[in-house]
Amino acid sequence: MTVRSSSSDASGKAGASRAAAHPAAVGRTIAPVVAGLVLVLLVLTVVRLPWAGDLGMHAATVQRLRHSPLDPGNPLVDADITSPYYSPWMLLLGGLARMTGLGVFVILRVAAVAGLVLLVTGVWRYVRTLSAHPAAPALALLSLLLLWGTTPFLWSGFPGLHSLALTMAYPSTFTLGLAFHFWAWLTGAVRGPATRWGVWPGLGVLWAVILLCHQFSGVVASVGAVATLVAARAGRGVWPRVAVAWAVGVVVLWAWPYYDFFALFGAAGAGLEPVHRVLYEDPVARYGLVLLGVPALVVRWRRDHRDALVVFFVLGALIAVAGWVSGHYAWGRALPAAVIPAQLAAALAVVGAGPAMVGAGRRWASGAWAVLLAGGLLVGAWAQSGAVGYVVPRGALPGVVAERYRVPWTGYRWITPWVRYGDVVMAEGRAARQIPAYGPYTVAPGYPDFFLPDEERRTAVTGTYFAEGTAEAVRRGVEREYGVRWVVDRRGVLAGTGLREVARGPEGQVLYAVP
């Protein structure tokens, strides 16, 4: 009886152990497979390179650097002024286009692949500093892409799946990938017993490059760096090295020849705030699933009040809240500094990264987290399922998925047989945001440009030109003043005004030649 009882008891314990370990085993096998499928979807999206948002701005930047790398001028309008879009990354892409002769949109596909590779490898490296569990990087990547809200939020620097499908070629994706690598490198540096001084100037250069390439993502990277230093409880010997890194970074920012980085602090103001107010609208619908990470952060805080993800989250949340309270809505671009650590905490809770519990309690907690995270990821995947439409024809999508699909913009390649590089085109609305991608300029910039001193006048003149009832003499004067050679009319207000019709494009648009 004793032998049978012991054997039965041992068998029962083994079965319980296997059952309790099941969530981790499932995560180890399933999470990488699902993450791989999501990455395949993103890679296939690169082939199409859907255009919705700021892609034209970045294409125009590559165009200018390709044709004149030393003195590119403004990317959107024919003006010899600097632009914060001329970053080290865009300079590299422009140089690649110049050397290879590849088209701008091919170069942007290269940028998208590079950005995606940097992001994935950066997440892997940084998560490895937080957990050694095999499933941790894949779970973290899935959380980063899917754990947002029930409504997809499409904004650069906010790497939800649907958003990333549209912004992979943007500098923000490349920069966020660099930020993860930066955090991983910094974590290794502060944890090292005797870090060599040579590492720190490199960290300073990388920090500066991140800020130059995408200033808002640079803020997120800086917040993460501060959290890393706070969590490391670095001794006095580390702070002189940190000061060296900071000084080197400031020198690089000051020496960058393409634009004055420090002038951006005074260039913001009222123009940025209305654009970014939307970041604070419908927070539950856009960020509600991130709340799954808050209990995980609380657990981490109870174990260590200076946990890196906890400090990261608190600092990011404080900046975002301060932006809302003060009306500086552009500060909402720091929201990823609160979202990302919460997403990572939710993922790491499943694999029990850093818990004090052991045995059955730990396994039970990991299993519970696994169920919660799986549910959140499924809801997030459903919310962002419209991204599948960039790979699968829209007609093949189920109706409920097609409703979540954002139709890409139609391009302006149809004007290129007549309009040449450097020509000035009078255009408004979306046309002004897209036409510079092919090489021409517009009169008014399609995006806010705080370095352009006559931006307001250019915008006002464009509005007057397309206003019904404007005298033809006024239009001819505008054409002469800005060297306008072509006009794209999207609203049909210029029919019969003496302009020569050259071609018709999608949605009733008309290309006119200026006499």
C-alpha cells in the first residue's frame, strides 16, 4: 500500500507540474510562430507600400538629398532653407538613391525593411536584458504590435500593427528600433562591473542620431534611458561616464549641418498643438488594452520600487498628463514612453520575469497572466485586422474586416509625363502632401514647416488662388511670384479660367499648364 500510494502521489505531482508548466510551454512554441506570421504580414505589406499619411514628405526628402546632397533646400517648396527632415538616416537613403539610381519608392521599401529589422532585433535585445525566457521576445513583440485598443490608432511612432503597416518606411520606425538597441546597450553598460570608457561616447553618438532622425521618438528614447539609469542604481563611477556620453551627444546635435536641432525648442508653439490634440481623444478605445500591463507594473513595483519598466512608465505618463493639463498636446507624442513599458510588463508577466514567487504559486500566476494576455492579444488582433487588407485584395476580405481597412491614397504618377523635377505646382489639400514625392515643388507646404518664414502667406495665397470668384489677374500674379508652371485642380473651380488643360487624373482631378 505504501509503495502504491507513493507512486500515485509522485505521478499526481508530475501531472500537476506538467499542467502548471503548460502555459509557459505553449508560449515557448506558439508565441514565436504567431509573431513570425505577423512579421510575414508586415514584410508583404512592404511590397505594396500603402500610401496614407506622411509617406510623401519622406519621399520628397529623399528626392532632394538624391539630387543635391550638400544643399538640398526645402523638401516641399522652392526655398533655400533648412529642414529638420534632413536627418542622418534620410541622408543615407538619399545617398543610396544617388549611388544606385533606384527610384525613391524602391528606396523607401528598403527603408521599411531596415526599420522593421531594427525594430525586431532591438526588441529582442532589450527584452533579453529583462528576461532570459525563450518566449519573452516573441511575446513582447506581439504585445508591442497588438496590445493597444479596440480602435486602431494610426500615427507614426505608435507601433501598433495597423499603424506600422502604414509607417514602416518612416524615420520613426527606424528610430524606435534604434531606441530599443540603445536601451539594451545602455543596460549592458551600467550593469558591467568595469565598463570601458570607450563605450560611453558611442552611446552619446547613438542618442544624438536618434534625436536627429525623429525628435519625438528621441524623447521616448531619452525617457527610457533615464529609467535605465535610475533602475541600475549606478555607483559614483558611472555618472562621469554618463556625463561624457551626454556631452558627446550634445556636440553631435550642435554640429549637425543640415538643420539647427536646438532651434526646434522655439519652433513648436501653437502650430503643433491642434494637430496633436487627437492623441488624447478616445483614450480607452485607442489605448485600453494597455491597461493589462498596469497590474503587472504594480507587481514589479512591489518587488523593486526602481524597476526599469516601472520608472519608464511613470515618467512617460507624467509627460503625457502634463501635456494634457497644460495644453501642450504635442507632448502626447511621449505616450509610447508609457505604453511600451506597460506592454512589455504584460508580456513578461506570462514568463514570470523577475518574480519572487516559486513553485506552484509562480506557475499559477504565469498561467493566469497567459490567459489575460492571450485574450488581450486576440482583441487587439481583431481591432487591427484591417491591416490584412494591404496584402489581401479588399474584395476577398470579410465585411467586418474590410470595415477596418483604411484605403490607401492614390498617387500622382499620372502627372509625371509632363511635370518635371523642380517644377512648381499650385496644389491644395492632399495633392500638396503627395506631389513633392515625385520631385516637383508646391507653393504652400503640405505639412507644417516652422523653419519656413513665409509659410502663412504661402498658405493664404494658395487658398485665394483656389477660391471661387478670385480675379484672373490675381491668379496670374501668384503664378508669376512663385514661378508656378502647373496647377492641379481637385474641386473643379478652375474650369474655363484660361488655363490649358493637359491631363485628367483620378477623382476628377485636372492638370493645367500655366500660360
